[in-house]
Amino acid sequence: MEKHFFINVKRLRTKDIAIMGTMLSIYVILNATTAFSFSIFFLSFNLKLIPIFILAAYTDWLRTLIIGLIGGLIGYFLPTNADAGIPLAYIFDYYFPLLFVSFCSVLLPRNYKKIINYSNFYNSFIGHFWGVIKTFFIWLWQQKIFVLVLAIYVIMSYCSKIIGGVLFWSAGKPEGDNVWIWSMIYNIPNSINNFIFFVLFIPITCYTIEPIRKQIY
């Protein structure tokens, strides 16, 4: 029977600490270098969460939680933190969404179905290109549990960011302005953008490095 909940925690070993440190380092670097990669409607590609999700998918919730706690604390003191003056807003806007990944670790599948080979699907270049695209989305549909967990994560993060936005904007908004509505509307485009980005890149990244995980574990 396929296992759907991964609650058990294994004994911490030296290689686990090395992997956790590596993922934490990648997270901090991405957090510091991509924080201002905004475009229209302040949309951003949340690259910094990819190493945390990799850790969640290949280790367990406790290791992910430890790195989330440390990474969130370091992130607060980075110069890219826009909520530095309002610690409670930072907690809801960035810290809690980072910790939510550890909850996802309990639900994320540990096995990935093999990608179907469509390399000979069409003879022409354009036909082959669309064959590859079709292959990817068929494979993505097979990972629907992974996609569902990502959707749950985005919804949880959206709710937390609404509260963070209210705390952030309440300080500068005139009395009578409805910051709740503003925060809900403001966070919708970015949440949708994050969901699409996560679905397109996190499952395939975890699948790609699966051979490395097997060598380590």
C-alpha cells in the first residue's frame, strides 16, 4: 500500500547535517539575491523556497522545520527584509510561510513516476517540441498529490500573508482605509504566480535530483 503520511523522524547523522547546511546556504543566497526581482504587480519568482522543498521531499518534517527556523531568523537580518521595522509583520509574511514547508513534508510523496519517453513522438522539430511539452504535463498530472500539497501550501501562505500585509500597511494607512481588503487583493496575483512557479519547477527539480538522493540515502 502506498504511504501518504510521513511523520516518522530518523536519527540525525553527519551527512544529514551537511545536507541541511547546504540547503540552508542555498536558501540564504537565493533570499539575498532574488528579494528585489519584482516586476509588474510586484510579482516575484520564489526561488528561495526550492531548496527548502527539496529538503522537505527528501528528508522529514523535523529537519525541514529546523532549517526553516534558522533560515527565517537569518532572513530577518538581511538588508532585503522590507518588514524589518515590524517584526510581527515579518513573522506572518515570511517566517510562517517558510515553516509551513515542514508541514508539507508530512504530505509530500517520496516516489516519482518515471517520465514517459516521447523523444520519437513527432519527426519534425516543432512536433517534437510539442511532444516534449505534452510529456511534461502528462507526467505532472501523474504527480497530482505533489501538486495538491503545493496548492495547500500556497493557500496557507496566502492567509498568513494577508495578516502580514494588514500589520505592515496599518502603520501607514489613514484611519478608515480597509487594509484587509487591500491586503487580500494585493496578495492574490503573487500567490497565483507562486503556485504556477512551484508546480512547474519544484516537482521536476525533485525528480531530476532523485539519483543523487539515492546515492546519499
